[in-house]
Amino acid sequence: MTDKPMNDFDTLQIHAGAEPDPATGAVQTPIYQTTSYVFRDAEHAARLFGLQEVGYIYSRLTNPTIGALQTRMAALEGGAGAVCCSSGHAAQIMALFPLMMPGRNVVVSTRLYGGTITQFSQTFKRFGWSARFVDFDDLDAIKAAIDEDTRAIFCETIANPGGYVTDLDAIAEIANGAGLPLIVDNTTATAYLCRPIDHGATLVVSSMTKYLTGNGTVTGGVVVDSGKFDWSASDKFPSLSQPEPAYHGLNFHETFGPAAFMFHGIAIGLRDLGMTLNPQAAHYTLLGIETLSLRMAKHVENAQTIAEWLEKHPAVAAVTYPGLDSSPYKERAKRLCPKGAGALFTIKLKGGYDSCVKFVESLKLFSHVANLGDARSLVIHSASTTHRQLTEEQQVAAGAAPDVVRLSIGIEGASDLIADLDQALNAAS
């Protein structure tokens, strides 16, 4: 790929990670639907298993279709490497797995997807990990939450569902000062709207299920490593900076440098956790990414038009879209996401919880599903679904109060979507 001039996002989304198939000349990356690979000889096998040579052993670890997707995602996000896995939730575990141990904690934004809040606040306890939830607009509170056992800081670029935009530059400065990696969930923005690594992030996680694939067909997750963090600067990250017993004392950071996290994610994370992406899902995602910039531009255009219309509707009390003049995050969104503020936001209905339920049930074009980032427009009442496990106080903090509905604006005609919203709002009020 080094002989191809690729700097533009539109070029990278099509060509990064892709080469004509050496056997057939096929332009599209084939689906390598295989569990295993024949070794040239015993020495070849030994070198692969000893991480002395890069290649294919078993598809739980490496696969050519998935490898092409990993290369493409790293290129789009501006990272040194990437590890793909089975879902966005799996990506979050994969990102933290090399960093955490029992008794360690991660400082986390209160404004997160409800499933992430549940994963961090409940499931992590079973690993002996803990999460400290903080308002990320309160920089002093973030600093106060960090202690000797903190191993990472975690946030979302544009928070799901409330339209909150995180000041990544400010958070990265805190993380750097504390010698900690900043992990950013970039699902709702994608690399087309924002590249968190450019703003100081160490690791970027995404649910590829959403905008990256764009058609609601497969689930997938990815962790992109910036390659810029010094894992050996302290003794906080022994999995990366100290000898690994499973590989005869190999030191990942010393051996692989900027690629240490990626190699550990494959050789240890996928090997032992088994959160493997299947090759067909990788193929669908590669196809989806080819049109990412075109779709995101349309998503953003529709979202801006519809948010402005909704803000004037008599049944709507508030709209949280960060592209609106009324949003407290408009200037921050312009700085971090100059191509647009995404296509996910919430509306607060004057009629409260009951009106939200009636509104969702009255929509015709919007699909009522637990997903976002599809080409089609989607709707959900977060308080009774994705954020149902949370207390009302947590729901409000996450931007998913009982009187709030989340909209994921698709790429249909804006006039048709507005007509559908109008009839449903009138029915609900």
C-alpha cells in the first residue's frame, strides 16, 4: 500500500487495507471463510506461534479479511494499528483488558450509552475493576477522581444519546498529566467527523455495527491504537511493559514499540477472550466503509435540517442537537467536528413519558429499534429500553430522562422525515 498516494479520507475509505487478491486478481477483499491456515514447515509454525513472524495461524486470532478491515480502520483514525472484535461492547473490554487488574479503576464520563454505563458499573465488578463516574465538564472533578489505582480515562466523542460533545483536548491534557491513556468511543462521530487521536486520545473504540457498516446487517467492534503512548514510562501497565510468561518473557512494548498494544490485543486478548469478529461481518463492514463519507454528509445535512424544524414545534420542549445555535456545545462541536455534529440527538416532549411512548408508536418511517447509525432513520425511548437498568438520576445524567426520545437521523429525504415526525408529534400531544 505504500506506493499508493493516499491522504484524502475518501481515498482511504476505499483503498486502505485493500489489494487485488494475489490468486485471482479480485478487486474486492475476499471473505476468507476458514478456521485455519497451512504452515510452510515446522519452523514457520514455530516462528508464528512465537510472535517472531507475522502471519496467519487460526481465525480466532488473525484472518485476511479481518486484517484488511483493521488496516483500513487504523488508516481512517490515524492510528498505528487496530484490533477488530465481535461488537462495540467487546471492543471496550479489549481496550481495557491489557491495562487493568483487580483493584484498578477507570475514570469515566457520566454521559455514556446506557449499556456502557451498565457494563462499567456492574459487569466490571466481576473482574475486580471499578469505574468512577464524573461530569466531564468539571475538569477539577476528573483530576480529583484519579488516584494511584487509576489506569485509564474513558469518554465518548458525541455522547449517546444526549448530543453532549466531550472536550477531548482538555481531557487529553489531564490524561497526559497523570500518565494515563485516554480511551474515546468514537461510534457516533466516526473518523469522518472527528479523529480523537488528533486531539490526544491514546485508544479509539467504535461499534462498527453503526455508521461504519451503515446498513444494520452485522455487529462488530474495533480498537484503534495511536501508537503514541509510552507503556514503559511507569510500572502501571505490566502486561505491555514487563515480560509475558505465556511468550517466554517477551516484552510487548520493548519488542513491538508503537504496535505493542495491537500485538497484545491479538496474541493475548483475542487468544484468551475469544471476542472474534467473523470474516463475513468484516466483509460487510469493508463494503459499508467505502461510502462512509457520502453517507455521513447526508446524515449530518438531514440532522441539521430536522433539528432546526423540531426546535420550533409546539410539542417539543427541547432539542439536544449540538449543531443548533441553542446548544451549549455548538462551538465545541465546530472545533472537534468541523464537518458536522453527527446525526444522533434527543428531543424532550412537553407531554412527558406518556407522550414519548405515543410518539414512538405513531411514527411510520422511523424504525423503532435498539440501534443507531443505520441508513434508515431510527427512534427509541431510551428510559424504557437502552437506559432502563439505570436509576432516574442516572438516566437524567446520561441525557436519557423519561420525557426524552432519541432520534438517529438517516439518509432518506428530509421532507418525508419531517412529515412523519409532524404527524407523530401531533398524535402524541
